[in-house]
Amino acid sequence: MLAELSMYESEENLRTSTQITYFGAEVIENVNSERDIPRSYRKRNQINSEESTNDDSTSSTRNASNLDSQSPSETSPDPIAAKLDRMSEFFTYTNICAMSMMGCIIRIGLEKSMDSAHLGVESSDYVIFQAFIANMVGSFILGVLTGSTLKKIAGMLPVSVGISTGLCGSITTFSKFNQQVSLMIVGDSSPSGNRYFTAFLSILLGLAAPTSSFIFGHDLSTIFSRHFHHSESTNGAMPKSLLIAKIMNYLLVTLLILSWFTLLILAIIYRKQYYVILNLSSVLLAPFGALCRFAFASLNKKQYKFEFLNPIPIGTLFANLLGSLVLSAVSVTLTWVELSCGWTAFLNAIGSGFCACLTTVSTLISEIQLMRGEGRLAYSHIYPLCTICICLGLSTVMNGVSYSFSSDIDSLKGNNTCS
């Protein structure tokens, strides 16, 4: 994170300003005197001012290059910038964890309300699979976020990352969608029509609906931002957005700690009740899946030996693949291993909590739209096709082998009666 000082002289008076990056957003703070400026800033500005006396138009670029090329041993580290960097990173992680738990709760609630026992919209035997509405909702929220200017507001970058990676990524899930298609292909569901054609339509609809939701949310947010956008004037004081961001960050940290340990205690107390332990464990495991996905996102920026891989978000592809394979492994384990109700609930929670938050549909749709915006139309079709083929192909092999060695279809649905 960069903390830099710039001094400029106006016609009226000499003003000194400090430009720092606070929680990932640049903030201009006016200071009353040079005494208020940290020594490292004054020294850097003094060097730049002396070198700029000969040719201001060319030396500023040269000075910036010299500063960037200096090694850590040549310049002492800035403690203020380092502290802000650590705080920004800390709040980014806590926001992801807290909002991933919220996203998991929202997804579970949507799945329960849309299942055959309630509204009857979603079913593993229908074209509209479970988590279909959740994928639409999460994609819509991410579309609204990408079309807004939230991440550009001072102090709101960790909040923006928490909403996109934590909330939206945990509301949507690719692994559950992939697993249901896989089980339909191998014959572990009973659609009213041909199961292969139904699975094909489910794939098309499962990608088209979130894409439409994302585009609608993005356009709606863009139109709203154009008509209601306003700039915040600081007048030398701390921007209100910074204060709001600090309050939100600390509240989310407190909420994360209290809620996580509270849910853990409740899970221990009610460990013999299947549905209670299933839902509580799912929420407890959600932050781990979201953090893993956030870590894998660093692979998206790497340059690979094979240049055709560089435009593809390898990190997101790997996260969706890993989550899909883990969920298939959990399904196979529950098929062949007889476990107690507690362990059965915990393994199902791995699928509903960890795997569901590790995988994402909203980010997949966002990356496809980004490719199209950059003119990479071919990759915008190759990327989702590779994701579907690789994840669905390997999961179908795992589920197909398990199904082929089963004595009947009922045994594939588990050897216990907990669920």
C-alpha cells in the first residue's frame, strides 16, 4: 500500500497535503503545518523538490521511477503505511469471513423456502435445480456492486471485497449445481423426461439465469450511480465514509467473533440433532471455503508458460473444480460408509458450507462479462465450457463408479436414516 506526499503551491498561498491510502482508498488530508507531516514524508518531498528545480515536466516522472526502483535497504519502511496495510488486510479477511456466514445463511434459507415441501420451485428432479434462486440472487447483488462506486469510496474497499467474495460468493454455489447435474446423468434422480436432455437444459438455464441477473443488477446500479452520484467534500476533515467504514469494520469483527463461537457452542450442545448440527456446521465452515477461494484468486494474475492459459481465471476454475470434487467425494463416502447421525450431518455440512462457499457462480459470471467487455469473446465461451466439462466430467466419473457398484438406486442415497 502506497503512502506518498505531494506539495503544491497555489496563487493564493502555500498549501501542504498528504495523500495516503487508507483501507485501500486514497484520502486527501490537509495538514496545517509541515510539523504535522511525518519525517519520512518531508524527506521524500524535499528530495523531489530539489530535483525538480531544473525541469519540472521531466523530473517528476524520473523521481517516481527512482523511488519505485529503490530497494528496501535503500529506503526505510514507512511505519504508517505498513500499519494501514496490515489493518486493511486484516479487515478484508474479517469482512470475507463475516459476510460468507451471512451468505451461507441466506442460501440455506432460500433453498429451504424453494424446495418441494414449501414453494416447490426447486428440486433435484426438475430442470430448476436446488440453489437456482440463490445463484440468481447472488449474481444480482454482485452485478449491483460492480456497477456501483462503492470500492472507490474512501475506506470501503474491504467492505466491497467482503460483499463480492464473502456474501455473493457464498450465496451462489457451483458445486451443488454441478453435483445435481452429475447425479441426474448417472441416474440418481427421476426427472419426468429424458434425464440427459433435462441435464443439458439445466446447465443452460443454470448459467443463463444468473447471467441475466448479473447484467440487470449491473445496469441498474450504473444508471442509479449516474443520476445520484455525488462527490464528498472533506474540507480538511476525515471523510464521513471513512468513519462509516471504520464502524462497519469493527462491528463486523465483533459480529464474526461472537457469532462464530456462539454457533460452535450451539453445535456442541445440539450435536445429536441432525438438522441443527447440519445447518450450524454449514455456517461454521463457510468462512474457510470463502478464504480458500480468495487465496486461489491470486492464481488469476499469474503469467503461465502456456500463453493460452493467461486469459483464463485459473484460480476460480481451480476453486470450482476442487469444491466439486470434494462434494462428490462426500457423496460417495456417505453412500458406502455407515456413519452416525452426527458425522453424517458434519459431512453434509462440508458440502453445504465449505464446498458451497469455495465454489461460486457469481464470480464465474462476472469474469465472463469482463472478458466480453475486453473483447475476448472466444475466451468468454471457452472459459465456462472448460469449467463445465472438467468439473462435471470428473464428478460424473466419481458418482458413476459409485452408482454402478451399488445394488440399487436407494443404496446410493445413504446407508442411514438420519436425513
